[in-house]
Amino acid sequence: MIEQIKKHIEEVNQFTAKTPAEVEAFRIKFLGKKGILNDLFTEFKSVPNEQKKEFGQVVNQLKNAATEKVDLLNQSFSGSNEARYE
């Protein structure tokens, strides 16, 4: 399971978007109510106690990476829109 989460982190790190709609689809996929992270936090309850620390750390890495990627991409689109209107 932890290896799968690490693959998700790699996917997040490699993601690029050409449109704000792609960023939104990415955000929903990872951070939405029915997204990957929500599923992982739900699954956390069934993780054996000896694995909870590592599982939690990796899930938080994924959450932080996805949040930062969405923020960064949103800023790049909002910044490019402002430049067009100047």
C-alpha cells in the first residue's frame, strides 16, 4: 500500500497542466471528497498499528505534494491571465 502511495506522489510531482480545467480535475482526483486522499484517510483506520506511523507520514507527503502542486499551478494560470490584461 505504501508503494502505491509513493507512486501517487511521483504522479503528482510529474503532473503538468495546460488549462485551469486540468488543474481542477487533478485537484478533484486527489483532494476531492471522493478523491484518492480521502480514500487513504478512510483506509488508515484498518492499517495495523505498527504501520500507522509510516502510512500516515506517506499519506501526508502525498497530501502536501498535491496541495502545493494545485496552488502552484493555479498561481501560474492566474499570473499569466493578469499579464495578458496589462
